[in-house]
Amino acid sequence: MAERSHDQDSVPRIAFTAALAQLRRRLPDVSDEVLARRASGIALPSGRRIAVNARRIGEWINGRSVPRDFEQVHALVQAVETAAGGSATGQSLQRWRQLWRAAHEQQRAPARTAPAAEPVAELVVGRPPSDAASLRERPELAAAIDGALRDDAVRQVLLTGPGGSGKSQLAAAAFHRARGSGGLFAWVSASSRQSLLAGYARVWRAVSGGALDRPAAAGRAAHPDGYGHDEETQADLLVAWLRTTPQPWLVVLDDADDPADLDGLWPIGEHGRSIVTTRRRDAMVLRPAARVVRVGMFTGPESVDYLRNRLSLDPAAGHGAPPPDGELAGLAAALGHFPLALSQAAAFLIDTGTGVAAYRRLLDDERERLADLFPPSSPADGHDRTVASTWQLAAQRAAALAKPGTAQRLLELVSLLAPEGVPQELLLTGAARARIGADRREALAALRALHRLSLLTHDTATVAMHALVQRAVRESVPDAELPGLARAAADALDEAWAAPDTGLPVAALYDSLLALRRAAGEQLWHGGMHPVLRRLGEHLMAVGRTAAARDDVEGLLQQARARLGDGHRDVIFLAAQRAQAVGELGDPAAAHTELTRLRGEAERLLGADDPDTLWIRLHEGLQPFELGAPATTLADMVPLLAQATAVLGDDHPLTLSARRYVALCHGMSGDPALARDGFRALADELARRRGPAHPDTVSTLSDLGRWIGEAGDAELAVRTYQRAVEGLVAVHGPLHHDTLTARHNLAYWRGLAGQPAAAVEEFGVATQDAERALGPRHPTTLTFRTNLAYWTGLADDPAAGMAALAELQAVVEQVFGPTHPRALRTRQLHAQLRHRGGDVTGAVGELTAVLADMRAVQTDDHLRTTEVAQLLASWTQSPAQG
């Protein structure tokens, strides 16, 4: 193409980039990740919070892109100002808005060409696809393409992405924007070697006619290199001409999904550029001087805007109210913002007169087939394939890149799992490889083949596949093969979940289990309930979603009873899981009664040494602990630990749980040093066996922190909890139940270590996160709220803390009952703040009543009972002490 002049055009963008870089230098010790997280938490004047991505911050500062919306700039500026101890003023934000708008408009402006010394003829050959009926500009992608075409170091722009994502539309738009400066503009179909040769031959015939030559005498002969006698020769002549011509040119190769077809035909030349649209993203298409632009799905607003505009073109739509944006957003989300699916869905709605809500119901019904919901009779804009068929050609090409059959079988397996975040190692388990028919190396090769054709995305750790492609693949599986496929996916999930040393994210396995259950739930009951279904309640209780666990297990229990009968192992186990949830939700007495009954039934039907019997016995023994009798639980746990060790081994999850509870009961029975030593030994053992960063290790480290503190070393407890929190955040993220608990306990021991103000701040943040992740009435959240109120009173305002505790008392008693240890603890803390506020007599009376209730509920040797008795004695012996 003609050389572009962009010195003047780039001034606004340079000014904006320089201002951002100067702003970023104000926080040199803060990483982009932390800054992005802070900016995402800023409440804008509208009350909204907007997501800011750390990678995007780097792109903005380096001038590679400009934020799409000013709100992102506002959030970033406010985050920096706040961290620096200030606040962004209206005047400064107005200046930022001016800088951003100028840069944003400059980015979207069409590139200007330098004036040519003399007019250059323009020749256009080939037919780009027609504009979509409701064309989306997709400004960020358009800017990336135009920027690459202007870059002197770039000779080829690769638009890569799944079929139907809009690559050809983007290429066509760039093709039209580039015209007007003279030279050759050629659009060539590269879907096969033959179409490529035919397209090149057509271009050469046009070029050889002299349309691009300088003015010459009429009747001048054809191009001196000759017309050529066949398409092969004409294509060769064009490739040679592109290499040597001084004329500017732009060649678009559309749908180049088999790089072998381009062997010897890549358009190369000093004075031209090419755009290639392809599903491929592997080494065969990554050439020197190429710039890759990845094309994915529409954004949410782009999807809604597309549907609104497209449906507005239907004459019938004017007779009624247009669909509300909420309905359109729901449909767009159900379609995964897939451009091809949006286009076909809109065509179907117009052609059939179906309403958005009715179509959404059809789409949500897995019994409906995509071939009926996206029929060829309602084609997409400028696309000759349907949602139901667009993946098939890519799958055929992927099959040629791997061991025969493995790519297709792997594709089918992934189609039953979560659309994103599937751990790579899940697909490399023994069960998965048995289904695929491959060893580990062959399975990885099949995975990369599917990635290379954009059927899925594999980033070396996780795998993602668009939900509509998953559904289309599932619908292609013969009915006779679906049970085996579903069982293989379930076997792989169970194997990955059970492996103690893989370190796989359990949340990702849970997401895939939910997806498998939705896609093929009936298949998981063939021959009995698949063991992986037990993981549902187990995971939900582990992350603190106890009510959801109870409800989910109840549903499974009803299915199991109907299919298997009351005396079946799975029925007994699920009933025990439900009882466990009931206990954790505040009724340990009822849970204990039910678990005692179930343990007797399990011993009779399964035997005393059966793992399910031992598991029920473990949770039966825990209920007295929740009722305030740790010594009773300890008496049950010690022989259970010995039996579990003998039957299951010392590394079995149930054995490790029993060890934890033995140590915990020692501490709660009044021996914190023994509890500390027990948890320390377990933490050291797990670190040796599984590594210091394993989830079990860091979780045990969190337990250890508490008992180090209870044994008298608050400062070491703080340091231990800091290590635990760092490890849990790395393993589970900041909002996992275990992480939240460790963050809460870190704040607690920080307060006891003499930093009450810091404790209050950390309690406040952890409480907000717990309310967001678990809900305001969740037992864990109530514990956080209780300690936040107490430490607020200790650090600053006893009256405010007492008022907050009094308000919480009613909620705690509603959830747990008035004599539950948690309710008694809340009353204890209220009395302590009352004493601190100067009402010694009232505090003594209140704590005396609390102690009487504790003795009735928890026994005298309970840690909290002993603590309150000692505190009350100190108050009555020295009433003036605060």
C-alpha cells in the first residue's frame, strides 16, 4: 500500500499515553494486577463498578490501544489518587476526559495517506462478503487491523478465531477502508488450493491487462510477462509480480484453514500487505513480519446492539413494542455472544415470527436440536454455513493432525465439560485417555490439533470451548455412544478429584461436573449412581454453601431412593450428607440423632470397617463438638483415628480429617499446646508429602495459626496466618471459604497482637467479601460480623460495638437458637464491651448469666467456658480494671 503518514495523527494518542505513564509512575511499588483490582473496586458516580484488566493497563501505557470507555480511565485515575492519599477532582477528570476522547477519536479515524507524486490507478478484483444487515464496527479490532497495516514492520495481518466469529466481515471492512490510495486490491477465497489458484489467476488476468500501468499509448500489448495458459501459471506469475512490483497492493486471503494449500502461493512483496482470515493459529500460519489479531465473540453491548438493530429491520417488528434490552441480553448470553449464532437466531426470529422469549425457551430446551434452531433456511449474514455445521470442517482438518480418531473423541469428551476453565490434566487422566484411545503424548497432540483449528482454546493449563460448539458436537454423538462417553467424563472427573497430589482447582472440577450433569445427567445413573455425584455436596459444604449442599443432596437422595431403594449404600451416604448439612446450618442435635441412626444402618449393611461407615461415624462424632462438648467428640475421635489408620492408611482423606479433629478437640478441651503440636506435626508431614503449596498443607497451616495464638504467641500466630492466607489465595482465590476464614482469623490475632485498628480494617474487608460470597446470614459471615462489631468497640467506640452486637444477637439466635455456642459467644463479647465502656456492674451481671448458660450447654472444661469463668473472676476481684 502507499506509505501512510501518521506523525500528526498520533499526537493525541501520544499525549494520552504519556499522561497515563506519568500517572502509573506514582505507584512504582504496586503491580498492574493489584492496581487493576483496586480500580475494579472503585464506585463511579453512577454507582457502577467497571472491570479493569491488568493486561489492558500495560497496553494502554505502551500505546498499543486506547480504553473503550472513559469509565475505565476514571476508575484507574481514582485508584491511583486514592492510593497516593488524594482524590481525583472534577477539573482533573475533565482534563483526562479530553485526553481520552482525542486519543479515542484519533484511533477510530481512518488512516490518511501521504499525497502521491502522481495519481495511481486502482484495480479491485474479487468480491468481499456483503456487509452484515446490522454491521458491528468492533472498533478495537478494527484499530488493531488498521494499525498493523500502517506498521512498516508488518507485511501480513492474520485474523484468527473460530468459524463464524466475524473474521471475514472485519477483513472486508478493512479492505474497503484501505481503498482510495490506488494500487491493487484483491479478495481471494483460500478455502481450498483450487479456489486459491482460481482467484490468483483471475487477479493476474486483470493485472496483465495493464490497468495498473502508467498511461501508455492506446492498443499497448498485454503485460510483458504474458497472460499465461492455465491457472497454475497465472498464479505463479501473480506471485512473482507481487514480489517485484513498485505498485502498492493489498491481498485478502479468506478462510485459509489449510496452510498446505498456500505452499508457494503466499503473497509477499516490499510494497504490499496481505490479510489472512483463518481458524488456524499454529506455526504454519505464523510467518515473518506477521501480526496476529485474535477475533473472538462479541461483547455484551455489541451483541445487544446487533440484535436490536437486526430485528428492527423486520417490517413486522414495527407493529408491536421492540423486545426490551433485558430480553435481548438474555438471548445474547444464551448464545454465548457468538456472532454467527446471533445472526442466524435473528434471521430465524424474522423468518418464523417467533418472539425472543419463546425462542429463548426453545434454546434452553436440550431436547431441541441446533439444526432446527439454526436452520439453513434462515442463513446468517454473508456466511454459507450454519451454527450446527460450521465446526465440522474444522474438526475434519484437525483429525488429520493427530492420531486417527483421537481428536474427534477428545472433542466429544470436552463437549460434556464446562465451557471454560477445564484443567488440562483432567483430559490427561487415565480414564480420559482410555476413552480417547491415546497415551499422554498422543492426547496432547490431539488437544493441540483442536486448538490449532480454533475448535477449542488450550493455554497449556486450561481448555475452553464455546458452549454452542459443545452442544453441536454433543448432538453429533450417536445415542448408543452417549452413555459410555458420559461415564468416561465422570470417571475422569472422579479420578482427578481423588488424586491427592495433582493440585487441580476443585472449583473448576465442580463446574465441569455441573456441566456434565446438565448435558448427560441420566447417563450417570446407569448401573447405579456414579461416585462422582457424591462430590457435589462435599464441594458445596467445603466452600461454605451449606444450604445449597443440603438442597442438592436432597434432590440426589430422592433420585437414589427411587432408583436404588432405601437399603442401598448410596442412599445411606446421601442421607448422611444431608444430615451433616443440617448440623452445619445450626441444628447439630437433629443431625446427631439422624447420623447415629444411619451409622447403625451402615454397620449392619456395609460393615464397621467400610469407608462409608467410618465417614458417617466421623460426622456423627462431630455433632457433640458443635453442641459444646469437645471432650465427648475427642473420646469418639481417638478410636476412630486408630481404626481409620489401620483400615484406610495414614494418608487417606478421612484419616487426615480425624487427625485434625483430634487436635482441635484437645485445644477446645483446654490444652492449646497439645492442639498446636498436633497441627504442627500434621502440617510438616503434609508439606513433605504433598508440598508446601498444596491445598491440604496451607489449610492445615491456617489451623496451626489459631493454636499457636491460643498457646500464647499472638505475634507468631499473625505470621503463620499471613503465610496461610498467601497460600490459600494462590490455591483457591480470595473468596473461597477457607481463604475467608483464614483472613478473618489473621485479623483476629492481629488485634490480640496489639494492632486493633489494623484488625478492624481487615475485619471490615473480610466481612464485606464474606457477605458477597456467602450471604449476610451464613454462619461464617455472622462470625465475621460479630468479631467486626467487637473489635470496633475495642479499638474505638464501645457503645457502637455493643449496639452492633445487640442487633446481631437476634439474627444469630434466629439461625442457631438462643443456647447455641455461637449465640453465647455473641453475648459474651457484648458483656466484655459493656465492661470496657465503664458499666462494670451491668457487665458482671450479664457475663454471670452467660457463664451459667455455657455451663449448662458446653460443660466446664470447654475452652470458652473456662475463658469466661476466668474473666468473670478477674472482674469481681478487681472491679475497677477495664
